[in-house]
Amino acid sequence: MATVEELAPRTEDEVRAHLAAGKLVEGLRHMSPEYLRGIRRILTVSADTELVSAPSYIRAAQHAPALNNFGSAMSIVQDELAHAHIGYRLLGDLGVDMDALIYERAPDQFKYPYAFDVALDSWYELVLANALYDQAGFVLLSDVHSSSTFGPWKRALAKVDKEETFHLRHGRTWVKKLSADPEDKRRLQSALDWMFILTLEWFGLPDARKRHGIQLEYGFKGLTNDELRQAWMAEVVPFMEEMGLDVPAHHDEEAGRYVIDCPFPAAFDEEAKRWLLDEGPISWDEVIVRWKARGPMNREYVHKLQRWYRAL
């Protein structure tokens, strides 16, 4: 198999000149080794996230209140698998062995937000996942769509963005419907208490801990982690407040930004789905340990996705 250096013939200076001229990167012939490594990395995270969302959502969809609601959830799962296919196909075009990437990696080598390693066990959690997780994905991919210098992905994301809008609408419609009933609202709030903070983690390390130089310079993303986190809160916090649901964040008018009102980052009891907020904040190094260890559903979900390939 060819090395990254053999696949990507351009120098870093040539790539920068290409981008400075306002041109998109259309394939390996326009890439330097550094660009190729970077675009492979972000595509893998995106594709893995879409792929693992499928078994996660299927698990929760079993609790749909009616058959047509189950069908709506399955439509979302179908979209997520199609989005994963886009990412993996592009990786195949960039010299990656797709079968090995999808079916032969160990579960803990998949690269997706830790949130999907915590089981969704109810319809309440599924519709909140649409309202929270899919909103996070929409914020991230919209940023990539607007800033990406990789032409094939930029064009593909026009379709993905439209379908993610359906997922968000599904989540918000159901949150609004369930919030009208006191008992349903109580159950929503119980799920929101752990899922909101988990989605705050979705955007990664704070800017003080994360360098974005190459990612921003090469157009792999346009916003920093903290900027993306702010963009997500700007969509989610007002909506939840409108629904009468409590979230540990508010908008500081004077500062012009959203402020998190609980210890963050914090320790998380993944089995009980409960944040240990009374213990105060923890370090990001401790969070990284949890992320790298993966969560309780990691092996089960990846096994479901790989089992027929292994059997056949």
C-alpha cells in the first residue's frame, strides 16, 4: 500500500498557494502529506459518528409510541448510514482501505463523540438525541460545509445538511409535544439533565488546550471548539427555555456569550447516567482518560456493525 507521502505529491507551500488562489482541493493530486493526514482524520471522525449513531438510535426506537413513529426513527437511521457511506467512500478515494476501516478496527479505535457510548433507552432520550446530538452534528458539518477546502466533501454536505434539518425538526417537534404533558416533561427533564452536559463535551477540548492552526489554515473547519460550543448553545438553550426545560447554561448579555452554570468538565457516572456535580469540576486530563477508555456501549455497537462481515 502506498504511503501518505507517495499518495500526496504536493509540498506544503504548493498547497498553501493553491488555497490562497481560492481553489478547492479536488483529490490526491492537490494534497500534501499533511493535508492528506488532516482530511483523513476529520472524515474518519465524521463517518464513524454517523455510523455508530445507527445502532444507538435503533436501540431507542424500539420504544416508539406507535409504528409510524418507529418508521420516522428508521428514516433517520437510514440517513445516518448514508452520511457515513459518503465519508467512507471519500476516504476510499483517498487511499484508505474501507473494509479494514469499517469492519476490522477494534471497537476502541473508532473515533466518535463519547456521548454515543452511553445507551439511549427510551423514546424521550431518542428525541432529545435528535434535538441535542443532531444539533451538534449540524453545527459541526455546517461549519465544514461553509469553510471546507476539500471540494468533494463540500459538495456532498449540501445534501447532508438538508437531511440533518429533518432530524432536528423531528427532535424539536417531539420535545415540544412531550413538554405539554407534566409526566412526559418530567421524563424529558431527567434525560436532559445528563444529555445536555454530555453534548457540551461533543466539541472537544477548550481552545486553551487545543491548537487549531492547521485545521483552520487548511479549511478543515472554520470555527474553534469553543466557538462551535457557543454556536450549539445559541440554538439549544433558548429552545429548551421556551419549552420550560432547565439547562445549566444561560446567555450573559454583558459578555455577549453563553455561560455554563455547572462544574464543567465534571465526573460522570456512565452506568447511572448521572453527573457528579457536587464533587466540583475535574481536569480535562481526566475527561480524556474517560474518552479513550470508551463507554459501556462501544463494544456492543461496533460488534453489531461488524458481525455479518466477520460471519461471511
